[in-house]
Amino acid sequence: MSPPVDLVPSDAALPKRVDVVVIGGGVAGVSTAWHLAKAGKRVALVEKGQVAAEQSSRNWGYCRQQGRDPSEIPLIMESLKIWRGLNEEIDEETGYRTAGVAYLGDRDSDVARYEEWIDHAKQYQLDTQLVTGSELDKLAPDSQRKWKAALYTPSDGKAEPAKAVPALARAARALGVTIHQNCAARGFETKGGQISFLVTELGSIKCDAIVVASGAWSRLFLRHHGIDMPQQVSISSVMRSKPFEEVISTSLSGPDFAIRRRMDGAYTIAHGNMWNYDIVPDSFRLMKKFWAAYQTEKSGIRMRFGKRFFQALRHEKAKPLDQQSAFEEVRIWNPQPDPDILRQAERNLKAAFPAFKGLEIEQRWAGAIDVTPDAVPVISEVPSQQGLFVSTGYSGHGFGIGPGAGKLTAELVRGVTPCVDPTPFRFDRFDGAVAPYSGI
């Protein structure tokens, strides 16, 4: 069962022509559409299911700078500038608050990694700090676990995923973006080598550019057009408690639990370092590109083989654009949460903080996370197809960076000077050897 998501109105009829069509109603797609509309572009957003119904409403809700791949730091800084003024700008409640994020470490190796990351971040003058002693006790009050240090960024924030993305979608719609839910994109056509229109299950839209911001579905859509985008999918399990007294206000992540205080007085809880991975045909095709990432993360990966393999195999074959597509078969990907992973997370949290002993779990869910070989997103025009742009592969940390990523994507589509250097996010960077950031 997915978390309850705020609703967004749909537009009844497809426009005949727009400047840009955005595929995907998650944070990356919605933010891109909003920024394009702010710049005066005519935009249609198509979503096979419901806005924010997949990973964009199922994440932890962290909006963090700390711990990111160094190449992402300028973009997350840009994103947080947007987050901090977003409620006022769109006159909606996103749940964004500056509450700080802390990573707790109980090993010397944790401290070494934190110190290394702070060295990376110094050039950006972030307020990230290594916390020990009495200051650590304030971040982790009455903890029964012996922590050596915490990596702490007071200026980091949090928001409510199931509220924020729909709120931004409604703001985009107010600027003229047409939003079409339960409207799967089947494919595109070109004329003279240039994007000419998008075909959906409800009809076609003429356009000059298309942005594929389809999360875990992006690779399949591109594959149907002969474009190889190295991306795989992991399944992350999350839960929320019933409303509970405020024990910790800072978003806190340990080696085997993570927690965020919610606006409704409950807590979002996850394990943080354990997830599921379903073996599919792409597991073998992409093995070489993902091998370094696997070696880095293998202790937390739970591999499974089952019906997902055969479903993925069936979806691989592209159908004519006048026939039902795989995207209509699965309107909302609703993976089952792993009860064992969540039990471990709850047990670890309560062992570390006895004040949570009486906390009760209200709901559990899981989300499908789009992952690249280096765990950095692709925000780029596709070199082989003029007018086709991709914003995907956020690797489990796309919610916080989403507003900035949407701004960058919109600038690339418009052909204007981008807010940050887009080079780290280029599509063709996977042509050579790829290794993920091995820090935090």
C-alpha cells in the first residue's frame, strides 16, 4: 500500500501542440514543467498513473546537502534555495522546514568518511560539521548506543513528499501546464531528425522537445527507441508511525535506521542500508557497468529471482504505437515492502533510543528507485536524438534535489546558460569505466 498522496486535477483534453512534453509526474518531471512554464514555455505533462504516486511520494523526505557525491553539491545548493522560498512562491504547503540532517557513526571508519566528505565540501562553504561530545548528545538524546561522531548540517531540510510534489504540480498547472494523468506515453516520432510529436494512449501531441523524467520506467521507454540508458531498479522499504511525542526533531540516520519527524506528528522510518533487488534480464546486460557499484553496496543488497524477471522480459519488446504499451499495464508500480528489513529498522531504532519504545507503526510501503552506475542522475539531452532530454537515475536521493534538477533540465531544454555545470550529469558519461562515489 502506498502512502496517501494529495490529489492533482487533470486536464480533460490533450493540447494539439506545445513547446515541450514532460513524461513523468514525479518530482523531476513536475519541477521541470514548472520551471519551463515560469519561462513562458507551453508545456504538457503526461503521467501513466497519478502525480507523485510512485517513488516521489515514497521517499524519506530528506532535503540534504551532506553526504552527496561532490559533483551534486552545486545542484543541491541551488535546490535548497528554491525549497526555502517555495511555500511562499506557490502559496501552498510543501512541508519544507530547515531542521538539519545528521548521520550517526559508531566506528572509526565512519568518522574518517565524514572527515573526508567535509574536505570535499569546504570549497562550497557549507555549514556541515563533525559533532562529538555534548553536541552529539543533543543530536542523539539519551541514546543507548555509543556513537563516536555525527556528520551534521544544520541548514539541511525536510519536506512532505506526498504533499510537496502535488503542490508543485498544481502550481505548474496554474501557470498553464496541462496535466494528463492516466495517460501513458507510448513513444515519439521524428521529422528531419528532430522530435516532432509524442504518442500517448489518448492521442498525439505535437512538440519540439520531450523530457523523459519517468524514474524507474525511463530505461524501458528509451529502450523502445533503441537508446541504451544504463539504469537499474532497487526496491526500498519505508514505514510511518502513528503520531508520537517529539523525541528527535533533526532528521537522523544511523548505520541501520533512519528517521524523520513529520508534520502530522508521526515519524517516517527506514533501514537506510538494506534494500531488495529483483534479478531481471538487464541485470546481465548491465553487469559490467554496475559491477563497481555492486562491490561497494553488496552487503546491503537482498537479491531475489521471481515473476519480476518474466514481467521485465515481456515488457522489453516495443509494440506499435497504436497498441497498448507496458506503461498502461502497470499504472502505479506498488512493490511490496520487506517486513524483515522494516522489523530490523524498528528494532534498531528502539534499541538506540528507548524513548521510542511505545512508538507504533501505522503503515508500510516500498518504492522502486532508479539507479545509475555512479549513483548520480542523468540530466542531459540524448546525443543521438535532437530534442530528446532525460532527467532520471536519481538513485534514491532525487526528492531533495528535485527543484534544482528541474531548473537545470528546463534551462538545457531552453538552450540558456545553466544554473550549474551540467557536465557531471551528461548522458554519454557511461561510455567508459564508471565507479560510484565511495564516501558516504
